[in-house]
Amino acid sequence: MWFLKGEIDEMEGINMVIAVGGNPNSGKTTIFNALTGSKQHTGNWPGVTVEKKEGEFTYKGIRIKVIDLPGTYSLSSYSIDEKIARDYLVKEKPDFVVVVADASNLERNLHLFLQLKELGQDILLVLNMSDIAKSKGIRINRKKLSQILGIPIVETIGNRGKGIDKLKEAITNFVPQGITTPGYFGRKFISLIEKMVDILREDSILYPPYFVAIKILEEDPEFIKIIETSHSKEKLMNLIIGAEKLSNGDTSTFIAEKRFGYIHGVFEECIEKRITVKERIYLSDRIDKVVTNRFIGIPLFFFLLWLTFEAVFKLGNPVAGWISDYFSWTASHISLFLSAHNVSPISISFVKDGIIGGIGSILVFLPNIFILFFIIALFEDTGYMARAAFVMDKIMHSLGLHGKSFIPMVMGFGCNVPAIMATRALESKKDRILTILINPLMSCSARLPIYILFAGIFFAKYQGMVIFSLYFLGILLAVLVARVFKAIFFKGEVAPLVMELPPYHLPVFRNILLISWERTKMFLKRAGTIIFGAVILIWILSSLPIGVDYASPNSIIGHIGRIFAPIFRPAGFGFYQASVALIFGILAKEVVVGTLGTLFGGAAHLGTALQNYFNPASAYAFMVMSLIYIPCIASIAVIKKEAGTKWALFAVSYSLTLGWTMAVIFYQIGRLFL
Amino acid sequence: MPLSLAHPGEYIVTGIGGKRGMFVRLQSMGILIGDTINVIKPPPGPVIIAKGEIRIGIGVGMANRIYVVPKRGNR
């Protein structure tokens, strides 16, 4: 019989909970998608698979919940992904783990398998990409392998959906193997481990004592702490010293060697590989010779980046135009309809400028954002993204950043929220926090409408150049700020780059569409909640106290704005409307334009009204302020989640200071020339 | 010699320096001391090494800390 996991699952009628784990690039996500189809949801912003994804499927009447674990190489404490995977298995106790392994690369994939076994997990092994393995001349004796490892094995070709039914069958027929102690460490070593286990069992530890003992011997920083709190610390220390002697001084290497030695033995038994004397140089390597060439690599990357932004704007803008036309058409028709039915003008303005205008101003970005996410997903799926990080490593290092910092920075042009989540790919905490802190300076797509509005009115002739200058200013500041923070808070070397470069492959269109749509959907959700709420809030604050003129200086919003306005006098926009727009811009930067529209009496009057209040110098200063002044609410929330409250507060305060200072500088200098 | 001075071709890994985390990471990726690796993209700049079907990109900093000797018969 199946055990029911947790009351909630029971209520939902879930019969079984399984986790899908495996190395990065093993096709784990493809298998997850193939199992769950469209029946999946991401609990949060997805950064490929770093966030917890859940799905479910029903097979022969059994409802099975599937959790997608982050792709990992081991279960150490050196990376967040590995900790997430490990903690999930220990705390949530799924029925068993489906380990997805790249069949053509089994040796390394089995290393994770062994560690999961050491953690006491029941496992079903999936040999994925078995077609590629065959084409490389690798033959796996599946029966024998299954016998030796003592687990069921299923072969699949995930991206073509082959073997998925067999996998579902195997999942529903799964019989727990029970915990077995692996014998590959040798008798003497194992008896040492067992003595440690006896001690550790009496210390209350979350993890299985066997796993803890091995992790202590591997000198894993998180588990070494357990020695200190153990009830018989000295005995434990003696055993550790004993293990050290057995392994000639380096226990951690000894353990790794034993694992790989065992895997090697299994290999000899079950795998036949027609080995060519020299390592084969595949097509992928030939592409890499060009793509990572020291003269071609970087220019090629920048060319692709330029091409990306061309596509985002050239392909996206016409569609954005249609959407905008559609919304203004709807708004005018609805307001005509409402006024024909004697609805009060203020309610009409609420519907027209508030609701329709507010939502419209967000949906306008949908094409641009979707195209950006699509291209980023395309780069990830083909394997180019890893090369981009690789190629940029040297330049990023000289800036005090990591090669992998570059991907989040590029993503920041789309939206800082998924970009900040994507920093999880960085192993070192220092590098991560630094990358997170500077990310809001990468001008996200939500800031673009502010630039378009102001540059269009005050710099009509040079609109493109002015907008580009703001993007450039953002990048320049990011670099400078990174250097300063590096010198103050994150002294020491940047973690070196070590990353797997998956073989290039043709993109799977469906996967890319799924990923980019998932990410776009998150953006839309935000548009539907935060921004909609903001619009209503502005409308209410502008209409109260009762009887006041809409958004006049005497309304609540006017009062709030007037408090802050004097602060911005040195920057050239010391009137309450600008302050109010900036305050509401914290909710989401897109709101700045909408708020100005509402405060200056609707989008139609905005152009003339702005010209009465701003001049080119203060307009530029206002754009600079909008670029820098504060990360939006969603970004602050994600910074808090990823880096902690302290750093979130720091990000807010540094950006406010920097934004105000830069705005004042640009205004004071601009005043002399413009 | 450090990997940062290697040419394309086969080498044996003789030592991995630097922080423990990186050592463990390389280990779990399947690169152990004594293993034969193939340098696909040589220095200067970051290096790509191959072991079997695996391709690993190694930044300049790390390439200085991985020690290798040329495999016999390789130049």
C-alpha cells in the first residue's frame, strides 16, 4: 500500500510524492515536463530550475505529486542548490527519488546517485538520452546494472517523449529498497563510520546519522559544526583522526576515490564502450573552438547581445503599438458609454485613466518582455548561455565580479526579479550578494516607458540616444558601485569559475516557449495585482478628503507629495506631482508614468502639462532618478529573500542616496548647457 | 605545471589548489587527481577541459591552481 504523505496531500487526494533529481544538463527538467505536462506550477519566480517546481500526474488511478529538485553534482554545503535539494529530501521525506542520469555520461551521474543512497533515499534511476549514448558507442547492460545497484532502471529519450509511459509504470510499481549500507569504503573505514553513527544517533540531528558521519569526514563546513555540539565530542574526534590515518591524511579525497572506484567497477561490469584511443572531438567542441576563441568570443557575444535588443525593440514595438491602440480605443469607447449613462466624471476617470490606462500601460510591454525572455531561454537551451559566462569571465573578474554574474545582469534588462533569482548560479555568497546589489542598476523594461515619455517630449530629436545614455549610465554605475562595494564589504578574491559546458544542441521549441511563457506569466501576474492595486490606491488618495479637487495639492496625495517635494528642488523637480509619482513608482516603476498621467489630468494633457513643469535639464534628472532611486517592491522583496533583510535595507538606502545625488549632479550640470 | 600554461592535448591532473569548495566541486564533477584530461580550449584566457563526455569551463584564476603534467606521448 502507498503511504499518504501529509494531511494536505491526503486532502487533495495525492497518493504518492516523488522528487526528481539529477545532475545539471541531465535532461531532468525535460523528464519533469514530460511527466507532468501542463499540470505544473512554479511556486515562485523561476530561474530555470533553481526554484521549487511542482507538478502532478495520474497513472492508472494513482495521483502522483512530482517535485523538481535543483540540478546538482553532489549534496555538499558549498552551493545553495545542493542544500535546497538535500533539505527537501530530509525534511519533506518524499516516497522516493527519481534520479535522472545522462546515459552517455553515467560515471559522474552515478556519483550523485551514491550520495543520495548515503542519505538513505529510495531511488529509481532513469537513463536519459539513451539514443545519444548509443550513437556514441556506449552500450549499457541495464539488467545487470539494476541488479548490482539494487534499484529499478528505466531508459528514456526525454526530448522525444520516449519511455515516459514505462517510467510512469515503474513509478507506480516502485517497491522501497530500504536503507542499505554501501560497502565501497572498505571494512575498516565502515566500522569507523558505524562507531560515529552510534554517537551521532544520540545527538539530535535532522539528518540521517550515516550521512552526517560521511559529511563530517569530508570536512563539509556545515556538518563539522556538529562535532562541537555532540555529547561525546572527544570520542568523535578520535574516530575522525582514526579515519584520517586510514586514508593517508586526506579523508575527503579518500571518500571520493572510493566512490569513483566503485562506480568504475560497476562500469566495467555493465558498460561496454567502444573506446577510440584519443578522446573524440565532437561537433560541439568544434563550435566551441570558434565561440570561445579569444579574439572572436567576446565580440561575438556583444554582437548577439546587440541582436537581442534589436529583436526586442524592432519586433516588439509594432505589436506594442497595436496593444496601446487597442487600449486607448477601449478606454474612449467605454468612457463614451459611461457618460451616456450619466456616470459621474470622476468615476469615468477612474475606469478610463485608472483601470484601463493603468493595465494598458503594463500590457504594452508584453511583446518586448516576451521576446527578451524567449531569446534568453533560447540561449540557455542551446547551451550558449554557459559559454557567454565563460567568455565574459575575464572581463567580469577585472571588475571584481564573476563570469556567472553576467547572465543575471543581462536578464536585468528584462526584469530585475528573475535576474536576482538567477544569481543563485553563483557559488560564493560574496559574489552573489554583490551581483544582487548592483542588479537594480540594470535598467529593466519597466523603466523604459518613463524614458520614452520624457525623452519624446524634451529630446525629440535625440530620443534614441538619450534612452541609450540612460542604459549606459546604469551599466557604468553598476560597474563603479561594484568596485566600491567590493573594496568595502566583499574584500578578497572572486570565486574562480568552474562550470560545466553542456554540449550544444538544437533548441527544443516547445521547452523554450514553455519557459519564456512561464516567466512572462509571472510578469503579468504582477501587473494584475501590485499595479492594479497601486492604481486604485492612487485614485483613492487623490480623491480624499471628500470634496477636494482630484489630485489637487489639498488631497491626501498632495500633502504627502508636498512633504517630499523640497528634497527634490536641487534636482529641478521640486513639485509635489513628481514626488508622488516617484513614491508610487516604488510599487513598480511603470506606475510613475501612470501616476503622472493621473495627476496631470489624464494622458491626453500629459505632454503639455509636463512642459510647463519640466525643462530638458530637470527632465533628464528625473529620468536619472527613475533609473536609480530605489528597486521596486518586487525587487526589494526578492533581494530580502535571497540576501537577507540587512542587504535589502542597504540596497534601498544606497540606491536612494545615489539616485538623489546623481539627479542633482545631472540637473546642476545640465542647467548650464540645456 | 599549472593548467594555465597548457596546450591542446592530454594531461594528467596532479594537484588542485585553492579553496576547498572548488576542489570538492571539481571532484563531484568527476575530475580527480590522477585523472587524464584533454585540453580543448587552451589558455590564454579561460580553459575548456574534457574528461570523457564532460566539458568543463575553467576560469583564469582556477586554471592557475590546477596542476597538470603532459601525458606521455603528448608532445
